[in-house]
Amino acid sequence: MSSVAKKLLQAKTVVAGKTIAVCTGGNYLTVVDITDASNMSILGDVYDSTAFGSIGTFPTGDADRDLIFAAGASNTVCVGDYSDPSNPTVLQVFSNSNFTSTHKSLIPDTTRELLFTNCGTADKANCIDYSNPSSLSLLDTITSSTQLDNTQGIAVDPTNEVVYYSSFSDDSVTSIDYSTPSSLSILDQHTDSTAFNGGRNIKLDVENDILYGVARTSNSIVRFDVSNPSSISTLNYLIDSTNLDNAWDVALDLEDNIAIVFDYDQGISSIDISNPSSMSRLDTLSHADFTGVGQLQIDTKRKIAFVKVAGSDDSLSSIDYSDPSNLTVMDILKDSVKLSGRTVFLK
């Protein structure tokens, strides 16, 4: 184990929360030390133009196994290993014709070691076995031009073995049964062109059977009832064309009943979700370095949001939301080469 890895292992006994951020895109996998979120620094990186050359929007990882999953270039799904943060490696670049260059998201069921991906405008949902992360295998692909049209975000319910896909083009959420991973089946599609027009990312409150989503065209955050995955319905929503304009990503702090929304036109907003009947905005933090497409992750233990932005800013920002009515910037780490991607995953 390297000295950097030992340092981070020791930090886990001191810091109650996340200690590293794994960023992908722009041909790099880059590991950032976030132990001190007010003074972030790059620990290590690996360059691979095939594995990390795409602009996948919402990738994720398996924190227990120190794995990061990325939508690679040329119809690939890629696996990176960051168990040694100072020396991350590429485990596999898995190529398949069902992984189109437009795929946006990847999310695992870590218990079953299944990885779900989408294919954007190719209207596909894939289920991959990653039990051996160096040798992925595609279990099934389901295609639907009506129910999986230009899908964006993915959320997994491992308890009920259901995965949800959001559609940008159809303003909808589609549920898929994966109880038999080699035979995926669509359960329902719920469309709401008022509240979820231009649907982007989604996150699931498994305990309460509520799916949260943000929509870019509606400028909104939406709550869906998924207690019956075969009959999804809209519960309520908040539309704010000023502060949620081009809403892109959402993260949930269910302990404090807060949702954090990344809006690439305005920045970061905190939303009070404590009232089951309605949601309300608490604060919006606008900053020049939040402008552009990217990804949002939060550390619920330390009440810190991390935003990865690609484009002219190429940065990773940390935002203190411990007082959700007064969001504040802690640090902005910039690197036009190693942080030129748009994605981040916390460990």
C-alpha cells in the first residue's frame, strides 16, 4: 500500500464521511483528496483515451470494491480501480454494439454485482454482470423506441429488483423488472410533460418508495410515487424557471430532508423535501465556476456537496450545505487537463 493510500485509510478514522472523489472524462481517471474539503488536491491519475474519452453524464461506482464505471468511447463500458488512489488503473474496456457512443449513465446493484447502463438516443437498457470486474459480461439488452427514448438517468431499487430510467425526449420514467437479470421486462412508463419535460437525472428514496427527478426543460424537481413499480404516478413538483433553469442533476440527504439540485445555468439550489405534499427552495448559490454540464455528489455525513463541471471551467467544487438556507463555497480545484471531464463519484 502506498503512503498516500495509508494516509487516506488513517483519515477515515478521523473524518466521518467521504475522503476521495473519483473524476472521469477528458481521457483521464483522476483521484482527488477531499479529506479537507476546503483544500482539495489531486492524488493520482491514469490516462486512457478509450476508457475515459467519452462524455458520459452520470456514471458511478462500487465504493466497497474501489471500482469506477465509465461510459467509454467507441461503444465501450470501462472499469477503473482506485484502491491505490495514487496509482489508479484500468481493469477493462468492454466493447459491445449495444453500448452506443451516446450512452449517458451507469449505476450498479452492488449486492448482486449488476451494472445497468443506457444508450441515450439508441433507446436501450443494458444489464451487465461485473462480479469479475476484469471480465464483464452482458446479460441482457432491452430496446424500446417509445419507453426508452433518449434515456438519461438511472436509479436502482435492489429490494424489489426494479431499475428506473428517465427519458429526456418522452418526459417520462420507465420501470424495468430485473429479478431475472438475463430477461429484463418493462413494467410501466409514466409520462408527465408538465412537471418532467426534458427529464434528466433521478434518485430513489427506497425506504419511502419515492423517486426524485429533475427536468431541464420544465426547470423542475419532481416526486414520483413508485410504491407500485407497475403503476408510477406524480406526487408533486416544484417549478422555478429562475433558480432551477436547466436543472441537470439531483442528490438526496434524506436524514435532513434536503435535496440538492445542480442547475448548470444558475448553480446549486437546496430544496426542503420535509413536507410530503410540497417542496420549497431554501437557497441558490450561483458561481461562474458552476456554469456548464457536470455531475453532483454529496457527502451526507459532512453536509458537503461536490460539483464536477466540464467545459471552460474544468473544476471540482465543494459547497457547504450544513445550513441549507445559506450555501457557501469551500474550495474550487481546477485542472484543464486532468479535470476536464464532467463526472464525479465519492468514496
